[in-house]
Amino acid sequence: MKVLMFRRNAKQKPLTRLNIYYFSRMILVTGSTGLVGSHLLYSLVSNNEKVRAIYRSKRKLDQVKNVFATYTSDYTTLFESIEWVQADILDIPALTEAFNGVTYVYHCAAFVSFEPDKYHLLRKTNIEGTANIINFCISNNIKKLCHVSSIATLGKTLNNNPITEETVWNPEDDNNVYAITKYGAEMEVWRGTQEGLNAVIINPGVILGAGIWSFGSGSLFKKAHKGLNYYTSGTIGLIAVKDVVTVMIRLMKSNIINERFVLVAENWTYKHFLQTLALSVKATPPKKLAGSFLLSLGWRLDWLNHQLTGKRRQLTKQLTTSLMSETNHNSQKLKTALNFNFKDIKETIFEIGDSYVKQD
């Protein structure tokens, strides 16, 4: 395994296009040990791309191997073809070395938390960290950047009208801390485009993928396997990680620049999602509705438990609102731009569930 050790410290633009050629000398991937980053790495190196990947902790490299193992038993060779760089997106000296010779950048790194007391850490990583990546892209004449954002940065609509790239974000809404900081990260990307950087932003919904079961959507399969008793009344936008990765690569190879794309394959109710999740891991589906009273009581008790014990928050006021909200995300812009068809979500869930059962 190639490893470079560096120091580390603890208004959307109008649609424009430019002919860009994807002759890659070196591709840099941030957030390489996360779900999107690790699946992206596999796709890139499987196609003989020259890849450098940033990671923060050696123990998280096993997560990448686990993801690679969901594709092939001979994953070691591919894993070792990556040039691994121990760095942090907040560490300027390390980034200086990591960007050496880089041509294209996939920025997948982010801190995900909905806990209000993590707000300053979220700002530090998601906004300041992204600003650092943008600044290095500009100073190193990077040909193109792909930034992984979230549907959390999109505005809300009335009467369940479709949410698209044009839906206006309202800073006065009771937005969760993660959404606020991811929106701030997007502003850094658009600032970069004003300074000459070519970039695309993707706004995926909940990303479903195998190989990482301790956090993110993978942890939902783990919880479903242990047993879920309740579902909520809201809806959820879903997409397969394989689709996310394919879209990212195709956008980077395209002549599309300075645009954003909603990535939601299907909008499901939480009831349908959680029951399908349980069936995929051969568990009993949840049959009880967690109503507004139960959820309101739940987030207050969770807050009290946090105050008394210091344990991390599992349920917040904003999260309970989301769990009861009905939303409809529309990805027609992406479908038209790339002539793209998304993978079937039910098939995706059962494929991942089967992978979980085999790895468990």
C-alpha cells in the first residue's frame, strides 16, 4: 500500500457549459473512507484511474477494504493501487502536498451530525474545510471539482410540490445544524466558480450502499436486523450509492460546469422504507406508528439524557420534524442532462441487505 505521511491537525450561478477533456494525470478524493468516497474509489481504480485519496485515521482504511470486498474477493490489488495520503482538510501544510500534481478533485469529505452542540465543529469541517479545498483547487488550476452536498440544503415547498434545484433555501426556517453548514459549504463552491473554478454539485438524498455498517444508512440495516418496532409518518428520498458514483464520474467527464443536481431515485414513505429494510435482512418489519406526541416526547427525553449523561444526541427537534414531513424530490434535471435512469430502490435495498447478512 502506498502511503504518504503528512502533518495533520486535530447564489447559484446560471447554467453554463464548457468543453472539458478528462485526461486525468491524478484524481484526488477527499472523504475517501466514507460510503460515497470508498465506492467512488473502487469505481475509479477499477477503470485504471490514477487516484490519490485523503484519509485521517488508519483504522478507517478497513472500511474501504470492506466496501471493496462487496464487489470482488480480489480487492487487495485495487486497494494498494491507491496513493493514500494521511491528511485533514483543515491542515494546510498537508493539503499543499496532497494537491501536488492533481488534476481533478472529488470532494466527499464532511462531518455529519444533527446535534446542535456540534454546530461549531460542523462549521469548521464542512464550511472551512470546503473553503480550503476550493482555495487549493483555484491555486493549483484544478480542471474540475465535484462537490458532494445534500438535499438538506434545498428549500421547502408547499402542498408537497416537487423540490428541485430551483427551490429556494430559506435561512429563516428551523433548519438543522448539518443543513446550515452544508449550505455554507455550497456557498464556498459557488464562490470558487466566481473565481474561475469549474465545478459541479450533487445533492443526493439518503444514500444506500453496502460495506459500512457502523454509521450512515448502513447502520439502518444493522438496526433493522436487531429489530425495529416503530415507523414514522413522513417520507424519505433514496438513491443507490452506485448511482451516485456513476453520476459523479459522468458529470466530471462531461462538459457540464457550474451546475447542481438533485439525486433522488425514488421518494418512499418511512413505513415502506423501514418495513422493506427489515425484510431485506430477514427481520420482522415494524408495525407501530410513532406519532407526533411520541416523537415530541422522545426528543425531549433524549435531550435530558444528553444533559445528564453527556451521551450523544440520537433524536433532535429538527430530526423529528423531518421524520414526519412529506417531501417530493425531483431529479428530472439530472435524468435529462445525462440521459440517466436510476437503479430500482427495492432491488437495491435487498441487494444491500443480502450483503449485510453475509458480512454480519
